[in-house]
Amino acid sequence: MCLALNVFFEARNEPIDGQMMVAEVTLNRVNSPSYPDTVCGVVWQNRQFSWTHDGKHDDPTRMSYLDRVEWKQIKKLAEEVLENPDILFDTGATHYHADSVRPFWVNDLEYVGKVGNHMFYK
């Protein structure tokens, strides 16, 4: 559920590759000693993902019909990724941001690439 929520709120309007990259970043953090060792721990780590502290409700079922359709698809994607993480791109990315912002940490990491409106780094 935590992986699906993260992908939904971070990338529901992105292409499938962008959604998969958000999932990959989340799982790469789980596998890194620098972050919590569970998906929920990574997702809910203080101020790591903007949707977790934006003051809006976090229930995709209370959204528009189109968002609820996207929620169903993203839940399925999250299940597939967790069952078979080999379907991910194996970029090593642990960070990303929207292309409309430039976080302070971008110069400290290696740029991996851009998918949709997100830029990815390791």
C-alpha cells in the first residue's frame, strides 16, 4: 500500500516509465543503509516526499473518477514491482525532483536521466 500511495501521489500523471522510476527510487532507498529498511518507513520518513506533509488528504478513493481509475492501475503496478523487482530499470537512483524545481542536493549526486516531469539521481 505504501509503494502504491507514493507512486500515485508522486507520479500519477506521469508515463508508466516515470511511475516505475518513482517505485525504483523508493525500493532503492529501502535497500540503502542510509534510509529505513521498509517501504513504509522510506515513504513516511520525515519530509522525503512532498505529498506526505502537504496537508492534503491521502486517500485516493476520495478523489475524482479518473484518479480512482489511476489508483487501481498504480496498485497493480506496485504489486507487480514488489513481486518482480527485476522489471525495474536498475539505474541506482535514490533521488528525484520535478523539473520545475532545483533542490540544494542536485550538485552532490550523479544525474541518471529524466522521465516525464521528473529528474533522477544516484
